[in-house]
Amino acid sequence: MSTKVSESTGYMPNRQMSAFGYVMAVAIALLLLPALPVIAVVWLLWRAFVAEDPPESSYERWRTETANRERDREPNSPNGA
């Protein structure tokens, strides 16, 4: 059994595959470009009629609850009686 490990050749850029990827990205973008107005109208209608209000963040809820608790703890008179 051999315990020798050959030296790594490293990764080299493959220009043909990079060019193919760029060509495919441009082709997909060109194919989807005519659908952009339709997608925009559908998104706007969905936001107007279907979408609910975004849920309140936990930080915002914590901040308002903390303010309410502090307000309830404050005395009603200036001298605390």
C-alpha cells in the first residue's frame, strides 16, 4: 500500500465553461425580459389585495411593552405619595 500523496495541481480557471455560463445567463435574462411587465403588475396587485401587513418585529413589541411598564410604575404625584 502506498502512502505517498501526489502534489495538488490546483484549480485553474476554465475559460470555456465561464463563457458558457455568461452566455446562458444573458440568454435567460433576454428570455425573461418580456415577462417583466407582467410580473410587475401581478406583484403590485398581490401587494394591494392579498398581502397582509408584515408582522411586528419582536424588538418593536419589546420596546412598546417596556415603555408601558415604565409608565405604569411612575407615581401619579410628583412627591411619590
